[in-house]
Amino acid sequence: MELPSDVKQSLDRMKNVAVVDELRRVTQVLQRNEQTFAAQLVANRADNLSKAIREKTHA
């Protein structure tokens, strides 16, 4: 049995909305991961700098 075209269009719109919602969710997760990664890089760099300063002051 063939679905009426308006029903098909509604289903397609619902699928598109679901895909867009999922893309938004994934984008938010990736942005949080990127921010976390950047914060870890900054923390590691600060840690390395403080270690280097300690080594030079105690040398």
C-alpha cells in the first residue's frame, strides 16, 4: 500500500528534524570535547613551565 504524498512529506520532515537534532547534539559534544582538550593543553603547558622554572631555580 502506497502512502499518500502528504504523509510521505511529513515523515521526511520528521526524519530531517531528527537528523538536525542529532547533528546539533553531536556538535555540542564535540565543542565540549574541544574545550576540554584545549584546557588540558593549557594545564599541561603551565605544568611544564612551572617544572622548568623549578629546575632552573634549584639548579
